[in-house]
Amino acid sequence: MTETAARFLARDRLEDLVHALARPGGVEVREVIAPTVEDGAIVHAPIESAAELPRGVRDVQAPGVYRLEETEDELVFAYAVGPHAWKRRLFPPQRTRLTFAGDDGRGAFDAADDASPSRNGDQVVFLGVRACELAAITVQDIVFACGPYTDVSYASARGKAFIAAVQCTHPASTCFCTSMGTGPAVTSGHDLALTEIEDGFVVVAGSNEGVELLESLGLPLADEDRRSSAQAAVRGAADHIERNNVGVDGSLARRLDRFPEHDRWDEVATRCLACTNCTMVCPTCFCSRDIHTSVLGQGEAGAERQWDSCFTVQFGEVAGGNFRRRLRDRYRHWITHKFSTWWQQFDASGCVGCGRCIAWCPVGIDVREEIRAVTEGEHGEDPREGDPFQAREGAQVRAETVGAGDTPGDGVPEPPPVMATVTSARWETADTVTLTIATPPGLDVRPGQFVMATLPGIGAPPISVSRISGAHFEITVRSVGQATAALCALAPGDRLGISGGYGRGWPVDEAEGCDVIVVGGGIGLAPLRPVLDWVLEHRDLHSGVYVYTGARTPDDMIFAAEMADLELRKDVTALRTVDRAGPDWLGPVGVVTQLLDPDAWAGESAVAFVCGPERMMSATLDALLDAGIASDRIWLTTERHMECGVGLCGHCQLGPFFVCKDGPVFDAAQLGPYLGIEGI
Amino acid sequence: MSDSPPRVGVVKFASCDGCQLTLLDLEDHLLEIAKSFDIVEFAEASSRRSPGPYDILFVEGSISTQEQANEILELRTQTAVLVTIGACATAGGVQALRNWADHDEFRSAVYARPEYVDSLATSTPIADHVTVDAELRGCPIDGGQLLELLSAVVAGRRPQIREEAVCLSCKRRGTVCIMAASGAACLGPVTSGGCGAICPAMGRGCYGCFGPVLDANTESLTAWLRASGRSDGEIGRLFAGFTAYAEPFRSVVTRSRAIASEEDPRARE
Ligand SMILES: Cc1cc2nc3c(=O)[nH]c(=O)nc-3n(C[C@H](O)[C@H](O)[C@H](O)COP(=O)(O)OP(=O)(O)OC[C@H]3O[C@@H](n4cnc5c(N)ncnc54)[C@H](O)[C@@H]3O)c2cc1C
Ligand code: SF4
Ligand code: SF4
Ligand code: SF4
Ligand code: FES
């Protein structure tokens, strides 16, 4: 990029700028989205003329309060951020994610990934983007567009946006960008950046496109006085925030995940309404859900992707439970995610300090106060004592910003499900079916991975692969609700959509030359079966093989015949137990941990694979650790609510992990600390 | 259900017919509905009367007379899936406000010959009398939700009706929050969504038509409203709408009335 010097745009030439933004090269191609006053707030809307910008308007913001005041002056950017974040344009509140066309026998899914930030689908200008908002866009770039899977709709919208940023000169009391290292100065990621001064604007370009635009306006260079008053205005904003506002100690906030049992979570839960407003207004919150639906007479409609929030009750729900049923768990998750676990996930802060969640919380809950209350006394002192505004270690949003105009997207596009045909369906128990499916071309599944088994108009539950053999793979499904019941009802010849294989699988090669211990409970045996297949196929590569499985009753045992065969093998120790015996059951009764026989294993050199209900995994883990097996040789797979399966919807979070992409297989060193925390 | 289209009935008790009309408002889909369902009983649309049994019975209105209380028991025995529609059927409706009043006084004030009026002392939701299989909330119900329910029945799936606050719809449509931006009182954060957040979009606070959302934290909202200068009388009236009789709104109304009347006996009127 050619460097350009700062130019001066006189106030009465603002219209020329808006005109040039909309029509670079003289043809109208771009919609200009800009701040404008609507319903008592400054929102983002398409504008035709500079006259629609908020002139002489100031905002007053406080916890739970946002008000506009009018002044006599001519300033058009003299306020802080309003309720709309730019994510509305890049990650729209609702968009079609999948379409389904064709009748029963031959219908197929297609990805509908061309959501556009503008009405006409073309290029768009974001005018008035603040430093914290640019940081937030960068954060969402990391979430959506930097892999392993990319939200193509986001990436394409992002590539269409020209960013005309504005330096903050009038921060609100809710702003704390200085704590988060994101503002108030715009330093990168912009095409243009404007600083408002008394008689106009000092404008600099940040990209080649910005340079061209500036040149087309033929603006004079900004003189020394104007340049320094522009600098002073931004410095003044920073000073104002530092002196007058409540800040956050970024490095302390980063440690929020260490206080899962703090009393404050109970206290804040008495005030929080779980209304989701904080997450909806937050410019970095990215959670969504997919609604698979059908309309009477119109058949299957594909899926709509809609903003969701970790404050809703359903967010963490799975068959038979809810990982964050209590409001304290949900509040804790929100703030811990923003300030703490986000770092582990994305090497960035999830909060950019814009203050929206503070002003737009209907009961004025202030994240800064909550962080302070939880981390207070961490050093035996008030973290804000001494010099409150010393440089806050580690509070910088990841520095490599994705350049404006570039299309970020190192990842693989999130694929639509491909249709596959069921070749056989076998009832395992009264409520569980194993489906054999012809592997569709291009689908690659490994042991421990899962697929999203998608039924048009019904749903796309994550289901582990329970066998991989040649041109087929199997899934074993327990009917617990709508989608799983419909899967269980499939017959040979029926079709379903498959996407995957997703997630990290079992590291089967790590067990080579070692004792292998497999512990499965209930349906948890399904993802373990490919491990067994592999180990038995390469039996000579392993020393002892120990298989311990449990079910509620003998009738609930899946793969019963295969397991009975296993028991007869001389080169395998296989034991089964049930919680409750029936008349024909002669085997052990009790929990699966009773079967374990540590004396038989070669202690330290054994490798264990475990899947089952979380409580069973926890007890098994203790027993395996007691037997001297190192935690990084114990592999567990766990369940969470999943909407996307590829790290985009946010639903499957478990502490710092996305179960879908960081797991579902974890080693015990990673997962162990989280197994015991309630509601995480 | 057998292969012939499900037999559907629509009946009403104490209510205004608004919810039944929502069905007739589904103009673009009526043909399809008529094809997919055998509507054997529909007070509003035809004079045809047909006895049960019903595969699906939509019930509008609350129970406010002894006769109605008996009738709903009888209807339940003839019905496979009973769906209550609207705030009256699901929460007792606005007429449930009389549950806080002196019933006899109320009756003689309204009717010339109160002894002929056989109304119960309370207006209660259907679920207080019989088991309900599904409910569509709202005053009136939302056409989209009704269509989703009908589509789900035909597709043999569960209707996608989410338990989440009005605020989500409000934010998704981009409405400026009126609580924060103007200090207006709004029941959105404690009310179940489904209406599409129409009132805040018109600059008015949510009236709570869809009733309390799961885990509604009315304690916190009322504390905030009180701290922002509203009297208990005002707060009580805010919750005393279409779904006043549904907990925890009911407790707010009861408590606010008690406090308000302690402070000023006339405040009850
Ligand atoms: C990685 C992984 C692998 C799995 N493997 C298997 C398997 O091999 N066999 C098997 O039978 N089950 C498996 N499950 C569980 C299965 O995904 C859920 O039982 C299924 O999603 C429930 O969907 P449903 O429509 O039948 O239930 P619903 O009717 O939707 O509701 C039942 C309950 O399940 C919850 N739920 C809905 N959607 C999801 C979702 N996408 N993820 C989790 N919970 C959800 C609901 O909130 C509700 O509480 C796995 C889950 C995960 C995360
Ligand atoms: S957490 Fe709050 S302050 Fe931080 S970016 Fe989100 S809305 Fe802004
Ligand atoms: S999980 Fe994180 S990103 Fe998602 S809504 Fe909650 S705080 Fe926001
Ligand atoms: S913190 Fe405030 S905005 Fe967020 S869910 Fe709770 S009450 Fe709503
Ligand atoms: S992020 Fe969507 S399922 Fe993991």
C-alpha cells in the first residue's frame, strides 16, 4: 500500500465523501451503512445523504441506561457505540443456512451461503466503525473465518465491506476499550479513518482502496494544527476513559475460569434475568442455532440459522439433562467465556470493551463490577489499587488483524450434508438401532469421529460412527427425541444427509505395543466399537486387550452378540455388567468400575479409551489414574449439545473447549479438571 | 392417528374468538389445512356440529362457569391431543383479574340480576382442570406458531416452539430496547417470546401476552422498576394483564396489591 498523508475534509464536503463512498468511480455500487438516529438511539442503517447522520447528538450511557441529548453544534460523530453492532451485517440475526429441494427419493441439501451485508447484494460501506468495533470484527474473523471450518456467508460478507472508521472523541461512561487494549484509536483494519475536529475531518487511508478513494476526492493535505487537534481529540478520549470510567484488569479477568464456585455467581443470578440482551448486543458473541423445519404443503424447508445465546435454557440441553440448567451457570459461562476461556480458544479476548452489554442490560448488570467482585482479593488487594491504569498485561486483542478488503478464510467451507442411503437397519435393543450407510463419495470418517445425521425438516443430531468398513459405515442411535426417533425409523433404501466426519478421533496408533483398556457405558459403547475393530484387526500389535462394558439391564446391551463373542476369545479379556439383572442374567451386577482389574494391566504402559455417562467416566478415570496410568494415556469422549459440529455455533463449549472440534475425544489431562465442575 | 386425516375440533370457553380467528387468518394455507385435517367442529367457521372423538382438539378460553368445568372434563375423554390456544386457555386470560376481586361484589356491579349468573369465583386456565398436551400462548396466538404446530403434526415431528424471552426476537429484529433507551417498563425480559416482539417495535413495553418465560426472574425486574421510581401499584398493574394469573406474575400482582393497599386502601380500585 502506498502511504498517504492525512487529508482534510471540510465539514461542508461531508456529502462529497458519502457520495464517493457510495459511487467509487462514479457508478452507484455500494450501500452506505452509517449511524443514524432512530427510536431514541444511534443505530446503523443505510443512508443516502450525510444529512442523515446524527448531527449535534450526544449519548449518555450508564448501566441499564442509554439516552440521547441534543446540542447546538454540528458534530456528527460525537457519541460512542449504540445498540447495533456491525455483526448484524456480517452475521445476520437470521439467514437461510441450508435449502432442501426435490421430493422424497432424490432430494438434496444445498448450502445457502450468500447472505449479503447490503440490500442489493453488492459491496457495502460501513461508515463510522469505531476502534473497539474493528477489534470486534477481527475477533469474529478469527471465530468464523480462520478455520478449520469457515462460515462462508460471513467470509463473503466480510470481503464486501469497505470500512470507513471513525476515531472516538466522545466516549461514554460504559466504555472500557483502554482496559482491553482495543481503543479509542483506530490503528489497523480500516480502509479510511476519520477524526472529527471543529471544522471538519482529518482523514487517513489504511488500504489501497482507501487511498484511491481519497485521491478521487482531491482533498488538501491536513495542516499541522488540524493534525494535532485530531490527535489531541483521540488522546483526550483515552484520558477521559482512563480517568473517569470503571475499568477492567484484563489479566485478572483472564483468570475468571479459576473461580467456578465463587459465591458471586449465586448473587448475580438473583439479579440477572437471563434475557440474553448482553449477548445479543455484544459485537463478538457468535452463537447460533439451526432450525430445521417444514411448512404444511410446502415440504421440507432446509435450515435457518438464527442468533442464539448461552443464556437460554435450551442452549446446554441434551437428551436426559442440561449442562447449564442453573442461571448461575449461564451467567458464569457468559462472562468467563468473554474474558477468559476465549483466550484459550482463539488466542484473543472475547471482550473488546465496548460497554454495550452494560448499557443494554435491562437491570443494569455491569460486567466490570462482576469481574471485580469475583477476582477481588486475588492478590489480597483491590486490583484497582495503586496505579489503576498501568499497562494491563495480556489484554490485547490478537494483533494480526485480517486486512480490510481481504477475504479471510483459511478454513474449509462448512459443507452442506450429502445424501447417503441406508443399506441395513438392525435393532440393538428396544430403543436403539444400528444403521449401515453407504459411505457417500468424499466422506472421510475416522474412529471416534461423529457425523451430523441430517433429516430434512427434522434435525441434524451429532451421532458417532460405530463402525467403518470398506464402502460402508455404521451409526448406532438411541431414540431419545424427535430426530433420533426418526433416525431409528429409517429402513434400508431410505436416505439421510450426512456431514462429517467431524472432530478429533481416537488416537488408535498410540496404543501400539501397549495394553489396551476399553471402558464403555450404555450407548457410549458405540463410538468405542471402531477402536475395538481396529485393535482386534491388529491384534498382534497390542499386548493385553481388556474390554469392560456396562448397561442398565441385559436388554439394554448394544452389540450384545459381538460382545458375547468377545468374551469367548482367548486373546481378549471382556467383561460385562448390568445395573439391574433380569431372570436370564448370570453375569456381574453393578457399576462398570467394579469390573476393572488393575492388577492385570501393565500399569504405566497401558492406554485406555473410555466413553459413557459423565459420572461413569469420572469414576473410571479415578480408577485408571489409581492404577498408575498417566492422564495423557487415558482418552475420554464426551457429549455436549451441538448445532453445527464444526466450531461455529458455540453450543458445545466445555470450559475452554469446543467439544465438536477440540474433541469429542480428549485426554484426561485436558478434560479431567472439568469433569467435576457442576454446570460448566 | 390413522391414515385418514386427523379429526380436529376447535372449541371455546370464556374468550373473545380472537385465537380461533388466527386459524382463519392463515389464508395462504387454508386449502392445505383443509386437505390435511378433517375439521369436524369449529364454532367460528361453520354451523356444522359434530361430536367427538377428536384426534386434536384446540381449546380456546378459560373456565369460568361450572358448566364449562364439566364440559372440559367430558371433552378431554373424547380427545387424543388437547392443545390450549391463547392467554385465556393457557393462563386464565384477562378475566382472571376477577380472581383478585370480591366475586359477588363484581357480579352485582355488572349484572342487573346477579342471581341468574352462574359464574365461578375464578377464571382458570384449562390445565387447572384437565391434562393439556400442548399449548400455544399469546393474546391472540401467533399465526406462525399455529402453522408450525399444524405442519409439525402432519410431518410427525415436534413443533419448534422455543422457550425464550421476548428480548431475543426484539434484538434479532433490531428494535432499540425501550427499557434502556427511554426508561419504559417492559415485560419482555420475563415473558415468553413467540409474538415476534411487536409491541416494543411500536414503542410500547411488552404486555406479557405469552406469559412468563421459564425461570422468569420477576423479583429482579420488579426491584429494578421500583428502584427507577415506580410504585407498587404501578408495578402490580403492569403484571395484571392477559397472563396475570400465571405464576410468577400472579405473585407479583398479589404482593403489589397487598403493599399498595397498605399504603393507600384506594389503590386497590
Ligand atoms: C459427539 C456426540 C456423539 C453422539 N453420538 C451418539 C450416538 O452414537 N448415538 C446416539 O444415540 N446418540 C449420540 N449422541 C447424542 C445425540 O446427538 C442426541 O441424543 C440427539 O441430538 C438428540 O436429538 P433428538 O432430536 O432426538 O432429541 P430432541 O427431541 O431434540 O430432544 C432430546 C434432548 O436432546 C437435546 N438435543 C437436541 N439436539 C441436540 C444436539 N444436537 N446435541 C445434543 N443434544 C441435543 C435436546 O435439547 C433435548 O434435551 C451424540 C452426541 C454427541 C454430542
Ligand atoms: S462483553 Fe460487553 S463490553 Fe465486552 S465486547 Fe461484549 S458487549 Fe462489549
Ligand atoms: S457462549 Fe460465548 S459467544 Fe456464545 S453467546 Fe455466550 S458469551 Fe456469547
Ligand atoms: S446480564 Fe443483564 S442483559 Fe445479560 S442476561 Fe442478565 S439481565 Fe439480561
Ligand atoms: S461449535 Fe457448533 S457444535 Fe461445536
